[in-house]
Amino acid sequence: MARGWESKSVEQQIDIARQRQGEHRVRLTQEQMEAERQRDMLRLQCTRMKNQLENCAEGRYRQTLEEGLKFLEKQLADMS
């Protein structure tokens, strides 16, 4: 049964890729690509810190993580 679901997922991905081939893709400048990479990196760091906060029991370390998360979220907001 798992194979059936897996093959359907693959078929869907192939269909979506074929549909996208016909669409005109927007080309990004080097600066836009770098900004997008920067946003992705900040989002990843935020996710990592949120996961660490969920598992953190020590007060001082938790406070440091919360401050770091606020800083990263502010940077993300400034980029938008």
C-alpha cells in the first residue's frame, strides 16, 4: 500500500513539473537571490531556536534563546 501512495506522489510531482515548464519563470537578479538566501537562512535559524526553546528547561539559557529569537525575527521583518 505504501508503494501505491509513493508512486502517486511521484506522479503528482511530475505533473506539476510539466505544468510549470510551460510557465514563464521570473529571473531574479544576483542581489534578489542573495536576499532570498538570507531570508531562508534567518527562517531556518528561527525554526532551530524555537525547537531549542521547546526543549529548554534552564532559565538563563531560555532567556538567551528568546532574545536571540527576537533579534532574528526583527531582522526578518526588516528585510520584508
